[in-house]
Amino acid sequence: MANEVSLVDKLGGVVAHVKAIERERDEAIAQTKSLEREVNDLKTLIAMAESKAEEIMGHVSAAAPQDGMSPAADKELVGKTATQAQGELKRASRQPFSYS
């Protein structure tokens, strides 16, 4: 009889362990789905930002250079680090840039 109780206890422990693993699996699946939604949202936001940047750059390239630099000089800045480009733009600008 003691043997039977021991086996029942072991079986109960195994069942509890399996249920815990199933809960963890379900939580992992839910988290994965949530992360997939976030990735899709970020992809949408990136696409919107790229579209807006292209729109802004289209307006900037259509306008006359206002920073005192020619379009050729602007193209030279491509490929340089942001810090280098900012430094050169500051030196080349006749007026300080403002956000107003």
C-alpha cells in the first residue's frame, strides 16, 4: 500500500510539472506574438519615417541651397560621420541654424 501511495504522489508531481511547463510554453507563445506585433509596428513606423524623410529631402533638394553650400558640396558630406558633417556645415553656414 505504501508503494501505491508513493507512485500516486510521484504521478501527481509529474502532472504538476507538466502543467507548469505548459503554462510557461503558453506564456512564451503569448510573448512571441506580442513581440511579432511590436516588430510589425516598428516596421510600419520605419517605413513612414523613411517616406517622410524622402519627402523632406525632396523639398530640400528642390529648394535653392540656403546654407551657403552648393549641391555638390552637400553630396561630399554623404559618407562622412554625422559629427564631421555637422562641423563642416557649421563652418560653412553664414547664419546659425535655428528651429523656429
